[in-house]
Amino acid sequence: MSQIKITKIAETNVSPTLLASHAARMCYTAETPKLGETIDVKKRLFDTGHHSTLEHNYWTFMIENIPVSSVVFGLHLTAPFYDTDQRSGRFSKMYDNPDMADIEKTLETYYPDTPAKYINQACNFIYRGLNIYADNKDKVTDLARDAIRYERPCANDKYVESNAPKFAQEQLRMFVSMIAPTALDWTVDLATICAFYRTAWTPFMRDAMDKIVAQIKTDHPDIAYMFPESARSTKDWSPEFEKHFDIDRGRGFVVRYIGAKTRPEFKLLDYKYNKEKFMPNQSHDTVDTLQFSPEYMDNSLMYVRSRIHVDAGATMGQDQRHRSIKRSKPVFTGYFYLPPLLDKAGLKPTADAWMRDFYNMVRNPEIPNGFVTSISPYGAMVRYDKHADLNALIHEQGKRTCWCAQEAIYHLACDLRRELEENLVSDAAVLDYLTPPCLSMGHCVEGPRYCGRSVALDKINGYFRDRQI
């Protein structure tokens, strides 16, 4: 993993200068322009800020060996102007076959000013987490088998045996460091590449953008002026760590580990809902048309604002897939997320001891926050606010109230629905659409991935009930 690998796998088949020129001439000439007639793109478009003309050129890059932490707190953190498909964590080779020498080399490569003793301390922490994962995998897999049979009575034996290890890994990865390498296909337009090149706020992101821009400049040297080294930020950014009052030592407010939580937290902050203007989703289609159909435009002026407290690596990473939802900066809170099966396995004392060691590194002024963030565990919890218009919320809830969604993000979706139900009038039409396809469309759309729950039974026992897996 020691070096990020970038491979260009697709791009727009017309050069940026030709396409931007055509777009500009389309705006400012009476006749249809001919492709191939160029203008001074630098002087008339780029330098003057007319950058919508640059958005017609797209590239798709395969990014390999980038840490999960530099995707969650980097590429996927804020910009909605991209498309991405990332390797699922359950296919990570690091979990079962970690190469600690390569991890050490990675940290040395991207944080060359960090003293060797702190890199060794970080590697020991990472290795201990991987050992906790390995030592408990069989036990938690057995607990997952029992949970499947109890919660999903329609699941057959094949489903149980293929999914029990998956659920165990999904929850045990809370002990895995987010320095774990991942891979993704990342599709971006030229304007977004220009912005990311300037703003990249981790050493991993800067390396990725260096390699992406180098390929673009090689293929299109005429637009090299778009990437001046002088315009780049050299400043690292990472989430803040919340301070708490240290009662035991009487040291006032300090960064410290507080404890484990066995459920993510949701709080409804504000909402705007107009019953008369709400347009119900009439589509019975897996294609999301709500953001495209004029009849649903009024829904986008209604919204839900919420505050959530979740594990950073898995749940926040899942949450970022919904790019039409706005989010505030995340803050590390001092808590660790202990999913249901890990709590049942008695791993809380193990988590507490391990996380105290992590927060000892956080408190060390000689270790940069960016370095500590890069190795933070999947289970380190963050808090942030969300703002979703109703069209975006309906789409998100359709995915996240489904039992194929990960346990923690499912619970957040159910909590949101419950709080809205308490605050809105009981017959609010929107509640009927904050549901999974098996309720809103009347059938499961997952095919072979059908979750195995009994819909008929759960309609009686409580459709949005809690889960262990």
C-alpha cells in the first residue's frame, strides 16, 4: 500500500480546449458553432472564472492503495461533484492478512517528519486492533448465525452460512484502523479536478491529485496552465477532537476517551413540511426520478435537519454516498461504537483499553492531528449535522430502512422516521414514503440479496424494529 496508484480508465473523447471553446461559442454566437473552432480558453474562460465550460470534460480514474481514512475524511468528505464506486470493506485483504511492514512504510512515506517512535507506536496500535479482529472472528460469526436465524426466519441455510462471516466482519472492523487500503473508480469533471488540486488537505490526497494532474498534463499539455503549483494549499486539515471535562484528574477540559456506545445516536433539529404541497412519490421504479421531475420540485423546499453520532469508518462512509444531502464538518467525540454482536461478545473492556491508547496519541502534541486521523479506527465516533430536502430524504430512506443496509445506518434511518412521526401529524403522507421498497413498492428489489426477514410477521411485530445484524 505504500504508494497510491492512479490509472486513467476513461475520458471524454474531445479535448478540453475544443469542448470548452464549443460550449462558450454556443453561449455567445447566433450560429451553431463548429467543433474545432477554438478561442483563447485561458484568457476568456479560465482566468475570468467561466468554469462551467470546463465541466463537459470528464475523466474516470481507478485509485488504488488509498487509505479508507483519506476517502472518508478526504475525497468523499465535502464535494458533491463526482461519481464513485468504492471497494466494499469486506473485501479488504488487510483484515486477515495484514502487511505491517508495508503499513509502516506507508506512514513513513506520507508523514516523513513524524519521529520513528511514534510511527512504531501507531503500528503497535494498528496491529493490536487487527489481533482483536482475528481473535474474535469465529466467536462473533457464531453469534451472527444465531442472530440471522432469530431475526430472519425466511433465510435458508445457504444464506446463513454465506452471510454470518460478512456480518461478523462488518461489526468487527470497528477495531480495524482506517489506514486500511481501499480502491475506487472516481469520475470527475475538469473543474472539480482543478478545485481538488488546489484544496487537497491530506498528503494522500495531494499525492493522488499530483498523479492525476500529471496524466492530464501529459495528454493535454495545452491546459497545463490550469494547474499552477503556486495555487496549491500545503495545509493539512483533519477533524477536531472534542474536549471533555476530566473529573478524575481535575485537569479541566481535555481530549480523552469517554467510553463505548452500543447504538448510534440521532437527534431531530428542525424540519419544514407542508402537507398541502407535498407531492407523494408515484414512481414504482428503482431509478430515482424525484430530483428530475418538475412535479416534485416543491418537495425540495421542505427539509429535515438532524444531528447524528456515528462510527466514522463504516456508517459515515455509507452516509456519504448520498451526495444530495448536505453535512457539516465531523468532530471526533471521544466515543467508540460497539455494535450489538461485539457487545454481546463481551468486548467492551477490550475496546476501552484499546481506545485509551488511541487517545493517548491524540493528546500528544508531538503527533500531528492528520497523522492520528489517518490511523483512526473504523469505530471512532464522530458527530455532524445533516440537511436533507424531502426528495433526497425519500431516496435515502428507501435505501437505509432496508434490512440489506448495515445495522447502524438502518437504526439511524428508523430513528429519523420515529421522530418525524412524533412531530408531524399522524396522517402525514410523507411517512408512507420513508420506507424500503418492500413496503412502498410492495415487493423486494434485491433479488438474491433478499434479507430473509418475514415482512408479514414484521408488520405485526413492528416493521422498523431494532436489529443485531
